[in-house]
Amino acid sequence: MFVMELTYTAPVEAVEEEMDAHIAWLDGHYAAGVFLASGRKVPRDGGVILAGGVSRAEIEEIAAEDPFTVAGVCSYRITEFLATKTSADLATVRENPVV
């Protein structure tokens, strides 16, 4: 599983200009089952996406295709982790690491 942390690198007004395209991009990855949750950070200097079911290379490619990235209004920090305990709603993304 991945925590995708977006940090805005441009004023919020520039981010807002790309928002419709970014939401369409989010919707596509929700429909594909990759994105599990997303939202703005508080204070509003970026956002966070939880994603799963893909490789590190795939998640980096997904981040590179975000309209925010293409427009140069954000940067990504991607953290991979093993979700060994989850709520029942997220049981399908729970991972059992080899010890």
C-alpha cells in the first residue's frame, strides 16, 4: 500500500486551474480500484492519497500522470507500507508479510 503525499509547488490559484482534470484523474484510479481514499491536507498546502494493489513503479507512473504534476503545481512524496491491520472495509488490501 502507498501513502501519496502531494505538496503544492505553486499558489493555490494555479492548483485550482487544474482541479477538474485532477478530479477526473482521481475518479479513473478509484474506478480501477487503485485509490482507496484521498483529500486535502489541513492547512491546504497539498493532499494525501491512499493507494494499493499496484507496484512501486506503477504508483510512480500514476503520480507522474496526475494533471497537477504535468502542470508543475505539485510534487509527490510516496511512502510504501505493509497494511497488516485494517478495518473490515479495507480487508481486501491487508497484507501478510513473510516473516
